Amino acid sequence: MNEIAWLRHNKIDLALHLLRVVDDPDTHPLLLLHGLGDSSPTEVPHWAEAWPGTVAALDFTGHGQSTVPRSGGYSPEVLMADADHALAHLTDGDPERKITVLGRGLGAYIALQLAGARATQVRGAILTDGPGLAGGPTGPSSQSFFALPTNGIAPDPYALVELGRDLRPGDYAMSFVRLANQGSGLSAPITVSSIFRPKWLAAVSDQPGVVESTIAEALALYA
């Protein structure tokens, strides 16, 4: 199954792939967030087969089947808003309903942000390896202006450049861990399953409420 739910986010149409739909109130959805330049899987990944509830995957703005905007303007916060739209859809807008998020690469950074921003709803964020995990510098740097040839086909080259060099200071990343700890009700709302540890993720990994385990162990815990 790969039914697509189309979500309107300002002028963007987001493709939310419903890889498996389970109508069981005792389960909650798993939302998959892809890496930079990637797109959603077309079926439930083998490592998520044991998940008891709905499994969905979001194409970020400028990726997969979602809209490619004109002239860029990407930031992780824009993608976090994308993921927030997916969360609202999967929970039917009910602030009491839960969701677990697993992000690869850039998607891991967005999963962390969503876990802090929607701490009462995100039942665990799993951060794994993938494209765009490192991001850009950890401190301010000089900016440059550029224009890229585009043809409206994903992945958007503006996304690759802008999101590949976005600013990721460790203290900013850690603020989302603190928010998750305050609101989630879990002793370990964040799980790091990646091998590569850029500076922001190394800082996150040392925080209370963050554990390290395999993807399978994390999914079993949050399910």
C-alpha cells in the first residue's frame, strides 16, 4: 500500500505517503522523515515491519512528490512545519493523540525539533544516519548570494545547497531536548541510533533524556 494524502502548507502541496494504515486505538502512528535530497520509501521498510500501528512517510518541501518552490528559501524550521502538518493529519488534529518520529540524516534533525516543539504528542524521536545529518557550521559565517538553474523537478538544488549549510549550534539543538524532556512524560524521549556524530548531535547525545540504541530497540520501546 502507498496511498498519498496531500497536505496544503501555504503554497506547498506536501505528499504524505501512507505506507500502512491501522485502525486500532491502542496503537499510534510512526512518521518517517527522509534525508537531504532523498524521498519517502514506497513501502514499509523491513526494519519497521514490526511496528503495530500506521506507518507514514513525508516528502519534505522540494523533495519527492511535494512541491518544488521557486528560488529556494529553505530552512530546517520550514521542514519542521512540514512535519507538523503531517503530525496534525495523522492525529486528526487531536492534541491528546501520540506519534513516534524516525528521521534519517536531515530528517533526524527535523525529528529532534518536532520532538521539542510538540513534546506532549511525540512519543519518542529516533535519530539515524543519512544524507544531510551534519548540516552547516556551528557558528555564524559569511553569507553568499547565488542563483541556480532549476526545472521544477525534485530534489530542488536550492534545498541541497541551503539545507546542506544551515547553521546548527549545539546549544540550539539541546534546547529541543530540554523541551522534549519537559513535556513528553518519557524518561528517554530521544534515541540516537546513528554512527556518525556531527557536533550538534554529539552535544545532544550527552544530554539527560537521550539514550543510544539500535533502531529495532527504539521502535520496540516507543511502540
